[in-house]
Amino acid sequence: MSQADSIHTLSLKGIHDGVHTGKFSVMEATDAYLDRIERFNPELNAYITVTRESAQAQAVDIDNRIRKGELTGAMAGVPYALKDLFCSEGVRTTCASNMLSNFISPYDAHVAEKLKAAGGVLLGKNNMDEFAMGSSNETSAFGNVRNPWDTTKVPGGSSGGGAATIAARLAPMTLGTDTGGSIRQPASFCNITGIKPTYGRISRYGMIAFASSLDQCGPMAPSAEDCAITLNVIAGLDSRDSTSVDLPVPDYTANLNDSIEGLRIGLPKEFFAEGLDVQVGAVIDRAIKQFQAKGAIIKEVTLPNSHLAVPVYYVVAPAECSSNLSRFDGVRFGHRCENPKDLLDLYERSRWEGFGDEVKRRIMIGTYALSAGYYDAYYLKAQQVRRLIKQDFEAAFKDVDVIMGPSCPTTAFGIGAKKDDPIAMYLEDLYTIPVSLAGLPGMTFPIGFATDGLPVGMQLVGNYFEEARMLNIAHQYQQWTDWHTQVPAQFA
Amino acid sequence: MEWETVIGLEIHAQLATNSKIFSGSSTAYGAEPNTQANLVDLGMPGVLPVLNKKAVELAIRLGLAIDADIAPRSIFARKNYFYPDSPKGYQISQYELPIVANGHMDIQLENGDTKRIGITRAHLEEDAGKSLHEDFQGQTGIDLNRAGTPLLEIVSEPDMRNAKEAVAYMKKLHALVRYLGVGDGNMQEGSFRCDANVSVRRPGAEFGTRAEIKNLNSFKFIERAINHEVERQIDIIESGGKVVQETRLYDPDKDETRSMRSKEDANDYRYFPDPDLLPVEITPADIEAVRATLPELPDAKKQRFMVEYALSAYDASLLTLSREVADYFEAVAQGCGDAKLAANWVNGEVSKTLADNEMEIAAIPVSSAALVELLKRIQDNTVSNKIARDVFAAMWNGEGSADAIIDKKGLKQITDTSAIEAVIDEIIAKNPGQVAEYRSGKDKLFGFFVGQAMKASKGKANPNTLNDILKQKLEG
Amino acid sequence: MAISEAEVKKVARLARLAVPDERLAAYTQNLCNILDLVDQLSAVDTTGVEPMAHPLEMMQRLREDVVTETDHREKYQAVAPEVEDGLYLVPKVIE
């Protein structure tokens, strides 16, 4: 029993080694997490769907295959969760929306297929902001998620359910998605590690689209090593996503132990200006000094157009989403209104009833921005400024290897605090959105707690396809510190 | 006062690919509803389009044949509108930077002149599904098998000035599409469809307001629909009204166009570059690779036929309307060594019999080699041209080779003069009155004797020999 | 830049969303606020800047023309609200 009680404290590698050396079975590991979910999820609401039966069936099968030596990989026997916008065959996939509340996906997303083939065990589907639109997990049609560090606070969003899941160790790893900060911001609020790789590094096939030119999937877990192990399984070319990149996938665990001596870290002065909470700033400064002490070189860089990122994002993302979400029309899947009187009524009522307010607001803004007479002023202009933002990063990376700064301006805010003020909510993402617009890889790793007792994450931005270097840097930090192993007392 | 008609055509040609433009579903026609609609075609949440290389190659192929520019960098865009046969709520099409631009095609006018019609652009896009309006408890059924079928939309300049020019352009483009193997052009199955933009104006004035007529899926309909629309617009203007810019649907049963209510508020398509599809790059090497596989183009082939086979422009243009006909002709001409004879037969008996049977040359039961055998029997006087037509009909019906049929039916021409003399002697003996009349100067009766002699020989007498002997004997 | 209630209604129709009258004012206010935020862009000089539709400067990868799919109609239609004889049903379409 004592062993089962401590499985949730293990890393991915620890679980893998445990099941492969026969210390415990995949079934025991699976049950350990299922039991924790049963115990803690009612309080956190981090899962929308728990796939207990199929997880146990998978566990039996994987135990067998491990015994026969058919499965040996790093994910074999490891339980995991998925944000509920990854299609998983035979499993309800809701996008936290009433539109899809009964949608049993007929197919697996590319990443779901990869994890399944690698011998992972799917525990369930994580709560999120509806269609990934939100920064607090309050737009979910399945209720808000509570932050394990303080259950009166939000976990961040849109991958808030995933962040809470990892923080409370209700799974050793989950996949999130990041369109403007949806992995990095909740990772910061919940004291976990999460990486959004370079756009195109991981196939988007089967990931229900919010904004296609920004969406990217990535792992969320306690440590950088866990993320590296996961990335090894899910990264790479997929013939079903023509925007997935045909570049070799390195072994992301190979260079974790490289020294960071001489590493040139850029601090964008705009990320440390007015708007950054003083307490958060203090924690960031302390971590930067730790890097400096280990031989890193700190330089100031400038991203002069970064203040335009939020406005650009709120044109580009809604424009793409207005079109991406048109397929939800009540005809082939999803919510259909009762007794439509004609075709128009079918569309208008099914969509009105199926989508929540934030989703509808963004669809309308996007529709407006693309409509005749406004396209040039909004969409085209935003695309031009998007290039300026990208060029800022290109210039900065001439002088530095990586960029560091806060993931968010504050620690987790109170549930309901910004719910009725969309603009205040949008500004939560001011440090993460520029990175998304440029398509660069970004990650968050835990660096301590502010005086309010809430976690603070460091955002680390690399140049294109430099994920291995970023994971190495975060891993090194995690060798000197133990922030990433800390779990709220009531979920320990 | 005079009115001038202005017509531009938008033609949708289905491309001859095995799979759809953005998915691996089959494009085969006629399957059970929704059995060829996969996750991508259904617009399921999370799926992504992946462009079919063959569709791009076929577009380049047509572009080269109309002497157009092939875009080195081409962009796909989303055209947003809600309609049940459009599963994603948008159609993937091209807006800015279409794959083909600035082409042209020359058409033959009735008076024999040539007119150049500009082709503004040709872009790739996906087809929609089909709405079936049979009653399903008062509802419409949607079949998405056709959704995602690759189309090339070929947009002409408003260069045509009457319905006949429009038909000539459409026919020529239809022939070209088939010629190049870009599409099968099957109009019954909707593989070649036409929308017409029609307006009227005073000669020399600015363009008038145009109406777009949809659903012109046969050469017959397009002419009737345009003429009807022109009359409608002139009537409106002459009675003091104004033509409204709108989409109209041609109803072939009633022979009229009517306004399409369903398209009324769908006019803000919110085109934007599809973020799921990166720009398509077409290198000079890609273009040259396609060019190397281009067949001889119809206009070049026609010129060659006129020179190489000494054919009239008329014969040559008929023979080059389709590649299959041209190939058939060339095989026959080379086999029998007489191009004029081959041309007469292919443009005559062959095309007439095909038309009577509503058949394409690809399905012809008489191979070019079989026809050569028959034509050789004409050349060596075994049969007359007239008897050969009967032999051809028998060959068509599968009764055997030309020689076998001639043999079996005893159709071999009689060239033996003594046999023909015997027949003629008998006829002269039987008709003394007519002989006397002829000899007294009634030359016209010669035909009567020819007819009688042919009848007696069951048509087998060699006509030249028969004429000679008859003349001798009657003069006798 | 302000957006009027009438414009919001027009946009909602284009997006096929049935905004009830009593919600129109609140939506309009929210959309106005978002547009105010976005209007910062109008002050930026973007002369000569090429629009960026996509973060990667790559060209599209194409697929070979091969049929890879088989019929899964039953499976795919299991999630459909209304089907008959293999067809998806919608209220009568008037062309």
C-alpha cells in the first residue's frame, strides 16, 4: 500500500522504471492516479471526463505487453491526461463547450495516437476554457477549475484543468495547447513546467482548432525532464498536417545535463516595465541572479513592438476562430436546437445555444474584422504588425541565446475577479502573446512563490526549434532548486 | 436602338484525380451517399486539409495550354458562408494569387473569323456536396460525397458578345480540358459546369449591371439561358427599370431564369488566407516537368493535319475536336495511306454512327485497324463505298471483320466483265421500249439502266465497269 | 472605434448567431471595448511591411494522389443529430 501511496510523487522516469523493474504494475500506477482523481477532482474540477474503465483495460493490456517485452519506450506504462480539445476515439471530447457536450470523437488526434502507441494510459480529459478561449478557465461550460495552491483562485487558462491536474498530481503529465499563452500562463499560476514548442513542431491533426496559425500543443508536467520525455514521443512530421515541420526530431533528453555556463540570456526591458507586479518581479530577479551565479551572461534586449501584441492577437485569433468554428452548425455533429423552423433558425439557435459568451464575442469580432470594408484596417494591418513583432525577436536573438522574463504580470487572481472584464483578462497574456505571434517556442518553469504564497513561473523563450536548449536550461535550474517538486499540502 | 450583350463565363472543371483535393477519399462518381466522405470532407472538429499534388499539376497543365502565367507562389483562401452542402462553413478556394492567370483562347466565329477570348484566371478549389430535395419528412438530405472534389474554376474576361460566342468558347474549353486529360468533362455528372455573367449596354457605353446565371450544364442550355436573360434585361431597361445585380438560376424545364433567394445575404464571403495551408511554390522546373508531358495542342494539331494530310480547315478542325478522334483518324490515315478517304470516313460514317448511338469514340466497337481493313477493300475495288457502309454497320454490330463479312454476305464487287455483260444483255433484252427511247436521244434513261443492272447484280457490280459496258452496249 | 447595435446585428447574422434583443446592448459594449483595444494598431506605420499570414516562412508540402480512405459512414454518422438513408437531414433548403 505504501508504494501505491507514493506513485504520484514519481517523475515520468520514476514511473517508467517502476513498472519496468516490476516494483509496481501499470494497473497499480493507473489505479493510484484514478483514486487521487476520485478523491480530489470534486474539489478542483480539473477533469471533465475520467476514463476509468478504458484506462484500466489499457493498463491490463500494457502490463501484458511490457511483460512480453513488446513495449519498452519511455512512455510505456505511464498514465497521462489530455486537454479536452484533443480528439480521442470513443471518448467524449467536449472542448468544454455545450456545443460538443455529447461528442464522442470517431478518431484520435495525432498526439493521442502517438501516446497510445507508446503505451501510455489515458486517465481522462482535462477541463479548459471553452474552445481554449480564456485565461482563467472560467469560460468552461463544465464549471471553473480551482487552483490547488488556493482554491479561491483561478488556475489560469486555457489549459487550466491540465495545470491544476499536474499541480495536484492527478496525473504525471498532460498535454495542453497554447495559442496566446494557454500552457505558459496556467503553468505559472500552478507551479508546474510546460512548454509550447515552435509552431509546426507537433502535428495539430485532431486538435480542435481555435486559431490555426497560432495553436500549438505541448506537454505540461512537474519537470523539464518529464516534458522532454513527452516531447520525444509527440514531436515530428505528420502527413495529415501540412504545417507540421519536416525537420529531424532531436532526442530532447540528450542534452539536459549540459552546462549553461556562458549562456547569453536576454531580458526584454518591455517585460519588466510598468504593469509587472512588484512581488512577481522580485521572484523573477532572484531566479535571474541564480542563472548569473551559474555563469550565464545577462543582457538587456528590446522588443519595441511587444505592446502591440495583444491588439494584434485580438484581431488575428478571432478572425481565424470565426472561420474555424463555422463547422459547428448542428448538421453533422454537435448541438442542434430543438424544432428549427428553417435552415437559418437551425444555424442561429444551435450556435447561440451551443457556444458561451466569450466564444461568441470572439466569433463576432473576427467576423467583423474580416468583413467587407474592414479587412484592410483590421486583419491586414494586424498581419503587418505581426511581422514587426517577429522581426523584434529576430533582432534580439542576434545578441542572445534565449530570452527570459515573467510568464504573467501577476500571480493567480481570484475566481470571478476579471470575469466581467474581457479586456483585463486579455491583458493577462501580454508577455506570452508576442511569442505565439512569432511562432517561437516558449516555456514556463517554477521559480518560487510571491509573498502572497502563490507560485511564480519564469518564461523562457528560445529561437526557432531550440526546444532542446530550453529544456536543458530549465532542467539545470531544477537541479539547483526544488520549486518544481513542491505540491500544495492538502494534495501531497 | 441597338443593344450589345456582354458575357463572361466562369467554368468549373472537375479535375481528373483519383482522390479529393484535400483528403484521401475517392472521387468516383455515383457511390452511396456519404460513403466517400471522410473526416476531412465532413469537416469534423480537428481535421486539416492536405493538398493533392496531382490537382496542382493538372492546373498547371491547363494554364500552359492557354498560354497563361503560372504563379511561382500561390495562396489558398477561405470563402466563408453557411450552407448545408459546405461542411466547414467555408470553401477552400483561391482569391489573391491564383495558380493560373492571364491566359487566352481563340475561338472560331460563324463567319470563319477567329476571336481571342481572355482568361483572367483559373484557380483551384474544392467542390461542395449535394442537397437532395426529395422529401425526407419535409427536410432536405445532404450527401457530402462530392464535397472536396477538386475543381479548377476558369474565369474568362467579359469578351463574348453573344450567346453563340459563349457556346463556342465553352465547347472549345471543354474539348481542351478533355484533350489535356485535365478532366473528363462529363456534363451529365456535373464535371463541367458553367455560370455566366450577362449584362447589356449601348455599344461603346460602360458595362451594364450584370446578373450571374448558375446551373448552365449543357451547351444547349447556355445559349437559351443567355438569350433569355438578355431579353429579360432589355425588357427591364426599356420599360424604365434597372437591372439588379443578383444570382439567377436557370430552370431548363421552364426555360427561364429566376432569382436565387438563398444566395441573397451570402455576399460577404470574408475571404482570408487559409492558415491551415502554407503558400504553394511552383518552380520553373515543376512547370517544365508538366510541359514535357503536354500532348500536341488542338490548334497545333489542326495546322499539322492541314499540312501533313492536305486536309481542309473544316475537316482538320472536326478531327481535332478531341484527342481520341484525332488519334483514331491518324491511325486510320496511316493504315490505309489515303488521308482524304480516312477523313471522310471518320467525319462521316464513324461520327454519324457514334452520334446515333450516343457513344464516345473511346467505346467504338470498330477499331482503327478494323476500319483500315475495310477501307483497303474500297481501295482495291473489292467493295464500293456504298457497300462498305453496309459492311461497316455489320462490323459495328460485331458480325466480324470486314473481309469475313464481305465473304459471308457475298458482297464482293463483280469486276468480271463477262458476268456484267451477261446481266446487261438480259436487261437490254427485257426492256426493248426503253432501249429504243434511249437510242432516239432520251439520255436520261441511262440512269434507269444503271439502276436495273445494279439491282440485278445486288449492288455488287463495279460501278465503273458497269457504266463502261452499258454505254457500249446501248450505243451498240 | 465604435460599433453600433445595428452593425452587431449584421455581424451576428453573418456569423449565424441569434443574439436576443435583451443581450444586444451588452454584446455591443463588449465589442466596442475590444475594438478600442485593437484600434491602437491604426497608429502604427506599416508602410511596406509584408503581411504575415503564418509564423513559418515555409512552402506547402503536398500529398500524392492516392485514395487512402474507406467507408466509415456508420461510425461518422453516429455523432450526427439527424440522418436518414445515409443522408444528413436539415430543414428544407430553398434555392
